[in-house]
Amino acid sequence: MAKRKGRPFDLKSQPGFTQIAWGCVVFLYAPILVLIAFSFNANRSVVRWTEFSFDWYVAAFQNEGIRNAAIVSLKVATSATLVATTFATMAALATTRTAPFRGQGVAFGIINQPLMVPEIVTAVVTLSFFALVKQITGLTGIGYLILAHTVFCIPFAYMPIRARLEDMNLTLEQAAADLYATPFRIFRRVTLPLMAPGILAGAMLAFVVSLDDVIITLMISGPGETTLPIYIFGQIRRGITPEINAVSTVLLGVSVLLVSSFFLIGRKKA
Amino acid sequence: MSSDDGLIEIVNVTKAFGTGERRFLALGGVNATIRKGEFFTLLGPSGCGKTTLLRLIAGFELPTSGEILLDGQEIGHLPPYRRPVNTVFQNYALFPHMTVAENISFGLEMLNKPKAEIASTVERMLALVKMSELAGRRTDQLSGGQQQRVALARALAPQPKVLLLDEPLSALDLKLRKEMQVELKRIQHETGITFIFVTHDQEEALTMSDRIAVMAKGNILQIGSPSEIYNAPAARFVADFIGDINFIEGQVVVAGEKTAQIRLPGGQVLTARASRPVEGPVTLAIRPEKVGLRHADDDDVPLSGTVTNLVYFGSGTNVHVDVGLGADIVARATAPKVALGDRVGLDLHVTDLSVLAE
């Protein structure tokens, strides 16, 4: 671009912009690259490189503690995602496809509440609430953990679905009604197929958020309900091992895959 | 209530949006009869209520009061999917996840028509709008004009009793718009379906319609054939909105059965056509092409003045003449032999000069 006098403000031409940008990129990604690199290190050290090997991946896969934690993680994340996405879809429809109603802003706030409240607060109140419920009902099990995850997954699933619905041309549904489609068939033939990418994107986001959660899980999970992040957290207190590096790398891979597909799917136009 | 050939009867329909302080009356008691098979146009500036009236007929809005009858049946409170009317939307509203053929078959599928009938109807509709080659295309791969044709085919496929068109040509460029005007007339003629067409373009309304309803501020001011609307506007707004026109203010001195003598502020007396007895101050209207140019010293010219401006526009010239009434009177002629500053006489024939209802 040619330099001209009086051109509009351009952030890129500000002094130091490039340096700051590169600094951010390095600080964000250098540790991740180090972690990935050392997960392939043959040596037990996480600071001194010797030679390339898959040994730590094999070791991690054979470690029963890690395997069990992975199964718990997948179980919780899958259940929480399914339930949260269903509720999020209903909430998104209710907040975009109805006539404006009293308390719409309040409803929006309530749905997004888990994003605003510090997670530690949610964790503590959930813990004491569940303790009360357990005392009264005597029920135990992994259901509590799934329920807690479902709650904080809802806003993450809700946002892409709502965005998708808001982008969608309202006259499409009117056109369907005009062409003799009953409300159910409008939903089935027009609204649902058009919002499907949003639902999928919301579900993937919810899955990743559930998979990565530490604070709430740490408080709620009972014996035998150790998820992968909790397992990693526990191991790290005894020192970082390349085995943990390998598990983290796999977790990272799954997250990156899901989040990139979230962006790819979300980009498909309404 | 229903007349012989009335397909749609709009009876005292009002529509208000909002409540209390923010209540806005979009339609203030509208009455109209739309005849079977006609091309009926709702014409007016934006905000006049024409689209609201169309949406009431389609069922996207419910009337605040009044009735909408279709074949004598009250349909004003039925949901859209229970009304045998279809709409061509301004932005077309084609389903982006369906092909051209799937879009056209949608209405027929919703009516649970047999598969064979759907297939043959879709084929017929594709041929009608000349889109057969593009049946398998996705709608986002089509040009604006092609989308327009698909929207039309989709709305016509279920053979509605009435087709509603909400400014369907406004997004097209001028050349394409002219083509589609001709196409629409052809399709209406071939299908025999009643069209209700909404537009703010008076020229479009005049060329396409069998009858026009001119609307302003939520009311219908006049319903008539294009020539009635053009030649005998009932209100000043109608006269002003459609084409160019000269207004002349005056006082009634003699009121006859079908004509009236009007005295102008300068003392001249004009004879004008009046559809009803008139009195007091009135406004006269005459189209520029009806104003004859004469020699200033001819005996019988009612008005004379000085040429102040000549505006050439290709097929003719507008001659602006100051006759001492404030606003200039414009006469339109193909090749006037006058120059700026010339004294000219103006001929205002009684059949072309009408008294407006205020």
C-alpha cells in the first residue's frame, strides 16, 4: 500500500506493533511447543533432549490411572455436551424466535451466568449444594459431576446457536409458513437444517470446555471420578514427567481439532 | 357483502403496532375489493401501509379490527399456512439449503401432493419461468434475476388463489426490471391467477396494473384503472404522486352539474371538470402534456405569461411559464417554437382541467 498523507488510523503502522504481536505469539505458543517436543523425548528429563521416541505415549496408554481418567473424562464430557446442547438449543430458540417478552434480558443473563461468575465461586456453591442434596437423598455417583458440567457447558453451547439463529433470515420461516408448512414442519424442514451448523459448533465447544475443566471438577468429583485434567494435576505435584507431556499433547490435539472444526463449521453462511 | 366478481374483500381493516404512547396506526380503516384474475397494485410511498396490508392478507400480521374475506370466507385470523395465498418476498427468501427444484416443490410437498404430480408441476413451473436448465443449482449460485424467477415459480407452484408480490422488482437494475415487468404480465396472463402487487414506483404501477389503489398514511385514497388514476386523480396527493402535474388555486364562482367556474387570484376565470358540486377555495390540476401552447395575443386563451425555463428531456421539452400565480405552469411539447422570455398563451381545456377533492 502506498503511503499517503491523511490516510485513516492504521494500527499496523504504530511503532512496536510487530514486536508486541510476535512477543504475544511466542509467549503463548513456545511453552506448548516445548511440551509437545519433550513428549517425544526418549529421556526421562523434561529439560534435556536426547532422542526421539514414542515411549511415553505407550507408557501413558498402558497406565491404568490415565486410561480410567480418560474414560471418565469422555463419559462426563459426552453426557454433559448432549444435555447442555439440547437445553442451549431450546434456550436459543426461545430467545430469538418469540416475540420480545418481559425479562428477556434477565433470561439472557441467567443463561450466560456461568461465564460471568468466577468459577471458584460456582465450584464452592455447587459443592455445598450437592453435599446438602447427598445428605437428604443419599444418592451418590457420577451424575453430580455430569450435572455440574452440564450447567457451565450451556452458555458455551448457547452462544454459537444463538448467533446462527440471529443471522438467519426470519423471512425464510415466513416463506415456509406461506407455503403451507405447519410450525412443526417449518422447524423440521427449514429452521433445524439451517441452525444445524450452529448446534454442532456449540456441542464441540461445550465438549472441549467440559474436557478441560479443573476447578469445578476438583471440588465435585468423588472417588473413582478422576478426569484427565485432575489426574494430570495430581501427577504434576510429584514433578512433571514426559508421560504427562504425552497425555497433555493428546488433550491439546483433541481440543485444537474440535475448536478448528468449530470455526470451520461456524463460518458456513446461513 | 360480497360482490359478483370480488375475490378478496377488505372490510374496515385497521392495524396498530405497539401500545400506549408508542402506538402507531399503520392502517386506518381500509376498504377494497380485489376482483378475480386482475393485476391489482398497492401504490404509495414508503410507510404508507401498503406492505402491512399485503402482510395482513398473507397472514404474517393479524388485523387489529376489520375483516379480510377470500371467496366470502373470513381469513383474517387464519395462520399463513391455512390461507390459499402465496407470497413473492422482496428479498426472495429462497431456502439456501435446497436446490431450485426443491424450493419450487416445497409448497406442494407441504400440501401432501402425490410425488408424480409434484414432479410434473415443478417441471411446468421451471418452464414457465424459463429456468429448466438450472433446476439442480443451489440458490446462492443464482443471479438476482434468476432468484426472482425461482421465487415466482415457488409461489405459483401450489396454484394459489391470490399471488402477493412485495416490491419484487426493487432489487433489480433498470434493464432487468423492465424485462421482468413484461415477464410478470405474461405469467399472470398465462396462469390467470389474481396478482396483488406492492410498489412505490408509479411508472411500474401504471404500466402493469389492471387497477391501482393509491395509499398514503395508512389509507387508500383512490382505487381505479391506471388511466382513471392518471387522468382523474381524486386527491391532491394522488395527482402529485403519479406523474408530473400543475396545481392552480382558485375560488368557485359558478358551480354547475359537471363543471365549475373558478376565479384565480389574478382575476382570470377557468372552466374545470368537477365530479361533484364544489364551493369555496379549490385546487385545479392539469398534466403538463395537456397544457396547450398558443400565441399570447390569441383572443380566447385563458392564461398568458413569460417563458422562464426550457427543460429538454429527449422525447420532449418542458416549457415553464410564469403566469403570475406564484408557481410556474409547465407545458410539455415535442418541439416548442418558443425561447426564454417569450410571451405565450396557455390553453387549458375543460376536460383536462379537474377540480381536486381536498
